[in-house]
Amino acid sequence: MQNRRKFARLVIPVALCLIAAVVMVKRSSASIGNINKADLAGSWVVTLYAQTGCGVGTSQVNFTLNASGVSTAATNHGHTAGCGDSTTTGNTFTITSLTANGSGTAGLTCGAGCGWTFNIQVAPDRSTFTLVDLTDPLNYLQGTAVHQ
């Protein structure tokens, strides 16, 4: 009988703590439901690995998306074998299409007469998305975007 009381004194507080933990956990609304452009509003950093007209290179692109999925002030810091180091500002990053599961397309300009089209896939928690250029002849780019 005394062992049951000790057991009950231990089990009841532990059970109450577990119940409190489950009740107090708040599910993030960002990971629930359909993904839309407004979910992606805010600051982003993209890293790209590329083979373009300038040869093999890497880039870091910084931009802030509005609720419509558009940024007109993207900055691209690039480093390529053929063109060296460069920085272009005032570029546009636009999410042109986005399905409820987070797949879609986006475009990035990179200066006068320069631009790429990406297939994208947004993570369910909206914290990252991947980019790959499958449409632009002689341009091969891939990367990851991280929400700041």
C-alpha cells in the first residue's frame, strides 16, 4: 500500500507536467496549410553556384520580398572565373508562380540584359527554398534561399 502512494505521488506530478507541456505548445501557423507568396514576405539571402557566360562562379543575393512575392532592390555579389568579382544592385527577384505545396517559379535579374528563371521549392516551414535554373540556355545555376 505504501508503495502505491509513493508511486502515485510521483506519477501524478509527472502526468500533470506532461499535460501542461502538450497544452502550452503552440503550433506555428507558418507550417500549417497552403503556402502562398505572402508567407515569404521579408528578408532573404540566396547562395548560388553557377556555370554561366562568365564561367564557374558563386553569388550571394540579398533581397526583401513584399507580400506579392516581389523585390525590386536585390543586390547580387558575384565571383566568377571569367568575369571576376562584381556587385549589381537594383535587381529584381520575383516569385512568378507558387502552388499550395510550395513549388513554383521565380525570376532574378542580374544587371542590364541579364536574368535567370528558377524552379523553386519552398520548405513547409517557409524558412528556406531551393532554386534551380532549368530553362536558360548555357546557364546552370542552383542554390538555396534562407529567410532572415
